[in-house]
Amino acid sequence: MLVKLLKYELRSTSRIILYIYAGILAAATLMGILGRFLSGRWETTDGMTIVFGAEDANSIVATLFLALFLIYFFLMAALCVLTIVMIIMRFYNNMLQGEGYLMHTLPVPTWELIASKLIVALIWNLIAVVVVLISGLLIVGLSGAFTYMSQYVDVAAGIREVFADLNINSAVLILTSLFSLVATILQFYFCMSVGNLSSQHKLLTSVGAYVGIQIITSIVSAILGNNYISQLDSAAVSMSPMLITGLISNIVLSVLFFFGTERLLSRHLNLA
């Protein structure tokens, strides 16, 4: 049944966001192509400073490039806002409003309903990250900037050096980032479920719960991270303990928010 719920969620949430993905990739492709025509050739005046050959500049191409950049920037902002709004509104409308009468009568446990919302939200967030990365590669690749920069900087070697200097384990970093996203999404769900307990001020109660949880988690994070921050000025800095602590904290928060949301919706649901 969970698979069917996932298919339903993906269909219901893909109507608008896919167009934004396509728009971002299209704008990035055109920007890369125009960037190559605009630059004509890459020059340097001071180390890595990049300037466009003045004799090759074209005002029409430059205007189109600027217009595409503004469109690209707008689409990126819209993607960020829409992703957050979609996560919140989809759960609120589908679980706590009129649609909830249908959803909660389905022959599935409450935890599967929550899990389907969470998994789809994660999918869209991860796809958004991939789309942003691909769009950046399209811009620097098609414009010729990547070829130019690779003559001066070995990006891969630079990243490896940073990871080695800070003793960062890539697997731990990925898991910490992933569970941080999971905890953030589930915190939205939990706060909306807390707000659902109120009969008159659901939105205000949800916001109050979110602010309260943020204050508590911020204080705890500051206490746990204080020792690691004090080590940043030392010669040998290791980020691994901080990442592991963050990973464990996010896993604990995710479990608490998930089961807290499940308990509230299964035992104290208020659709009035």
C-alpha cells in the first residue's frame, strides 16, 4: 500500500515543480551557450581574474544573457520557496483539512501516510539539488569557463585536500545532511500536528510550536557544539566528531518527530 501512496503523492505534487526544473535547465543551457558567444575568448589580467574580450562583446548577446540570468535567478528562488510550501501545504491540506476525512479512512496505518509524505518530500528535495548542480555544470561547461579554470585549479584535488585537512568522512557528511533534511521536514509535520490540537488557533499554535522547538534545539546544539567550535583555531581540526554528533542528533529528532506526529494524528486528530 505504501507504494501506491507514493505513486499518488508523486503524481499530485509533480504538476508544477517539473516545469520549474525544466525551466532552470533550459535557462542554464542557454546561458552557457550565450556565455561562450559573449566571451569570445577567456583572458586573465590578474591571476584568476576572468574578463571578457572587449572586442568580442556583443550588446544584444549581453542583454539576452542578463535576461536569462534574471529568469534563472527567479526560477531558483521559486524552486526553493515552492519546495518548502509544497511540503507544508501538501501535509496540511491532505492530512489535517477536508481531504483528511478521506485519507484517514484508507485501510492503512497512520505511519504509512506520514512516511509517504516524507519520502516524496525527500525525493523532490534531492532532485532539486541534482537539478541545481546540473544547471551549474551546464553554465560553466557550455560557456567555456570550466576549461579555462581547469588550467589553473584542480577542483577535485582541492576538495580532497579540504576533506583530508578537516578529517571529513564523505559518507558521514552525506548521512548527516540527509537526516538533517529528514528532521527538518518531520519537524514541520509535528508542529502542524501540535497546532491541530487547537480548536481555534491552529496556525498560531503550529508557529508557536515550531519557534519553541527551534529555540530548544538551538540551545542544545550550541552546548554540544561549543567544544568543537573552540577547536577551529587549532592547527589540527577534525570535523568528524561534530558530524557524528550532528548525525546522531538528527536521527534522534527524526524518530521523535515521526512517532510524535503519528501519535497525535492517530489518537488526537481534530479535523473540525
